[in-house]
Amino acid sequence: MPGRLVVHHVPGHTPGSIAVHAPERGVLFTGDALVTQDMASLARGPRVMDRSLTYDTRLAFESLAVLERINARLILPGHGEPWHGSPAQAVAIARDRADKKQPTHQPGHTRMRHMPAPTRHRSFERIGT
């Protein structure tokens, strides 16, 4: 992809989760930090992954603050359809779902503590926060 890419650390789904922003293209790759289809419930729309599939749900919701500040007009999530709109709009919807206490999303819940801590690859350098 032409242009520079900015990597943002967005832990929660996994300790080493990242999002990749292509500012010149207005595109944000969110991986599993923000998805548009939950793989546990199959529910659609912007959301944080189901707590059963998330390392630290509280941290996942805190990481939404990183995503909502990014200027993009297209989100390409790890699961679900592309989101045409800003990260701030998608994050607001994800938070609203959590505030309504949907059973699959409970901020503060930690489920996958058995996952090992991430190892940092020597060639990886985080260039955005």
C-alpha cells in the first residue's frame, strides 16, 4: 500500500493487539480490537470481541480511546464487514452496546488469562501510540 503506515498498540483482545492506520488512504485496520461481527455470538455491528475470546475486556474497552482519535473514513476489521464511517462513530456504537449490558460484552471482565505474555520481535518497532 503506498504511503506510510502507523501502528497503534491496542491491547485487550490479546496483550499485543495492534491497529494499523494508513492516513493517506483514510483506512484503519483494526484487527480484533474492534470488529463488526462477533465470532462467539455472530452479532453484527461495531463491537469489542466477546469476553470469552478476549484476554482482558477492561483493557479492550480502554483501547477504544486510541481508535476513536484516529482520523479515518474506512475501518477494515479482522471479523465482519468493512465499516464506512469514522472510528469515533464505530467506537460510540461499541460502547453503547456495552453500556446496555449485552451479555457478551462486560467491560472489566478478564477471561483468557492463560495466554502467555507476548514476546517482542526484534525487528518490530511501534511507531504510533
